[in-house]
Amino acid sequence: MTVTLPGPTLGVVGGGQLGRMLAEAAAPLGVEVVVLDPTPDCPASPVAREQIVGEFDDPEAFRELAERVDALTFEIELADADLLDRVATEYGLSVNPAPSTLETIEDKLIQKRTLREAGVPVPPFRQVDDAEDLRAALDEFDAVMLKARTGGYDGRGNVPVTDPDNAEAAMDAVGGPAMAETFVDFARELSVIAIQGDDEVRTFPAGENVHEEEILRETILPARTSEGVLERAEAVARDVLSTLSGRGVFGIELFETTEGEILVNEIAPRPHNSGHWTIEGARTSQFEQHVRAVLGWPLGSTRLRCPTVMSNILGTVEEPRSARLGNVDAVFEDGDASLHWYGKDEVRPLRKMGHVTVTGDGTVDPGAADRDDIDGLLAHARDIRRALTFD
């Protein structure tokens, strides 16, 4: 398509940190953003042109959004897929990724079934509707990760289970129908940020993810694994995209097994926390790529600029309170570090409040980076993150 500026106005369902960074990336492209979010003065509101306050399943709020924009997307899986589809049809707007893709991905059981049927490698799993089903899964798999089929994120809705006697308590914890997935003996967790454009697909190099308590702490580029594993991760990510409809960025979380195989863990139909490194570390950020993709514009380069570590700033408080981050000079005084603050008014235990990116020197060839250099960059990022405190 022919691109002219100023560009169209993009409507985004969701105004959290992802909506904020989408609006930041859209502005230099001449694209204005309007967000819909139930929280007044949401994180995206200072940088978006406008916020519509409404729930993610509010028909009138969706129509108000549609009246103000030229295209639609979403940054949260809580967006009502049927409503997105109806409103887009009613107003003659494109919506990307496709609502059918959102429906597939938002239910983890349907997501895994779709991938398995397409021949994409996934861990063994089974449907779990009650404690009896969970005990049967334990008989089959010995130990499982019990996952709520919808709504879980950042470890919420995920419960490890090894003892059949804990089946009832585990089902109560996830709060409804679930999926049981066998524990994977993995060497590391990886993720590929993949972009489906208008008749073109691009992938960023696979990042290595470090989780604690099911919450992402760091993403490391280049990943500390072999070139063969990285090539396989990219191939699997492209296979995943072939099962989905619509344009946009997809965060594809992967397990690298101890045998060097790649299995798909979960998919996010939007920019992903493990892709935040791309803002400083890649030629084109995942957020700019998403704006380009959903508008049908040509995609940007996914080339890695330099070794990069992204470290999440999580709430270190015991009880919720007003957010005030201290010792920020630790970032500003470091020439290799960049700070991203998400603008949330309240800090809560382990809530994502921002992130720090640290960039380094050295090779960025897949599988060829010096392990000691990458380890040193990771240690540097951790030192900076630990210096930040909530007063």
C-alpha cells in the first residue's frame, strides 16, 4: 500500500504499559492512538491522543472508540473478541490480529489443541474440569502445571501439582476449568517475537527468558544457546504464525528441552514483555512493528543492534501503596542503561512497574556471542535493578 503522513488514527483496546509503549512508538510515524481502558488516567493516557473509559466488554465504549479511529487492535487478551468483530464490521474498520485469533489464544486449551493439530510441537496436555480429571492427569504425567484456561498471566492461574491429595485445592486455586500440562525438563526458556505483516513475516532473534515464581525477570540477547536451537526456535515461531489469522506482533514463549528440542509454551497475540528489549536493542522495536503491521505498512528490520538485557522492575512492597521509585540516579548515571517507567499510580507486590534495558558491546551473531560477556551484562542489569527501591 502507499503510505502518506499524517497517518491514520489507531484504536487500541487496553491502555496499560503495552498501550503506552504502542502510543510512544506510533507518534514518530504520524499515527495517533486512542485507547479504551476501564481505569481512569490509565498508563497510556498521557501519551495517547485520547482515552475512552470503559470495560473491555462494553458495547457503547467500543462503538465510541470505533467512531474516532481508522483501524483497531488490542493489547490485552481480556478484549471481547465477538464485540471487536461486530464493531469492526459495523463501522467498516480493519481489526488486527483477527478476533478469531484472539478467541483461539485466550483459551489455553483451545490454543494448545490448535497448535497440536497443526503439527506444531507442544508439551503433552489434557483437559481438566474437576479434581478427578486432575488426578487422572497426574497418573498420566506424574507431575503437571495446572493452568486456568482463561485469564491467567504473570503466574496467576498457574499451579504446579505433584500430589493427588492436593487436587481439590489446586482446582480451587485456578477457579474453574483448566488444562494440565506435563512438567517439561527444559534447559532454558526462550521467546520469539514474530510479526505477521501484509504478505510478509519477520522474526526477532530468540531471547532467553529468566523467570521466578512464574514471572518474567530478565530477557537476554543473544540467548546463551546454540545456533541450531535458535534456528529451530525461529522455524517453530513461523509455523505458529501459519496457524493464526490477522496482522500484528505475536509473543511466542518456548521451552528448549535438555535434548535441544523446541516446544511451544504459550502465545500472546500482541507485543510481549519479553520483547521490550527491542526498544534499545533492535533496529525497529516490537511496538513500531505492531503499528506498522496492523495498518498494513511495510515492516521494519528485526536486526539485533548489540548484546542486550531487559530487566523488569517489580513491586518489592508487601502491601499496595502509592508508587514512588527511588535511587533512579543509578540508571541515569549509567551510560549503558535505559529506564522505562509505566506510569502506574499504585505499586503492589510483584506488579510490573517498569523495566531497565542495558546494552553492551561484542558480537551479536546467533550462537556465537561470548558467554562471559553476556553473563557480565546480565549481572550489570541485575545490579542496577536491585539499586532501585520503592520509598
